[in-house]
Amino acid sequence: MFNLKKKDKVVVITGKNKKKRGEILNIIPDKNTAVVAKLNVVKKHVKPTQTDPGGTREIEMPIPISNLMLICPKCDQPTRPKRDFLSDEKKVRICRKCGEMIV
């Protein structure tokens, strides 16, 4: 489905956070978006409750997956990974630049 997974290191390729790097915290498949740590941060006003004082909070908003590019852990370059099959029919992601398998 997606070439990205939770805990992958990614770089933003377009938008206000262009060229910034982060780690994927959550993927929302229905909307084709992902939440990246410390990127696309907005202020949200929260109403006070009995246990929470409320106020303004900074939260990460989702970024479209098409605006993210995976960073290869070996060559540290952004890449669109290709899919390949191992001998035991298991799918793996391969870096197009260095040819290494991405776990």
C-alpha cells in the first residue's frame, strides 16, 4: 500500500516544512497522510476540564504522504524505495541509490 512505515525517517519535499527531517509517528491510510514528529506544528486551543487546565497546545498535524520521501539509513539520502521479493516470497524495500535493503 504505502512505501512508508511508522518510525521511518523522512524528509519533506514540498510545503512550508521543505527540507526538514523527522520520524513518522502515525500513518492515516484513509486520508493518505502521516504525522511526522516536530513538523507541521500548529497551536490548538483546548478547553479546560476537571483534570486538565486547558490553554494553547502545540500539536503535529498530518502531512500528505506524497510530500514525504524516505531517508535511506545507510546512505542517508532521500529515496523512493522500490519493492522486491526475497527468495522466501517476502516483500522488501530497496534503496534506489545504494541498493541496500531498508528494514
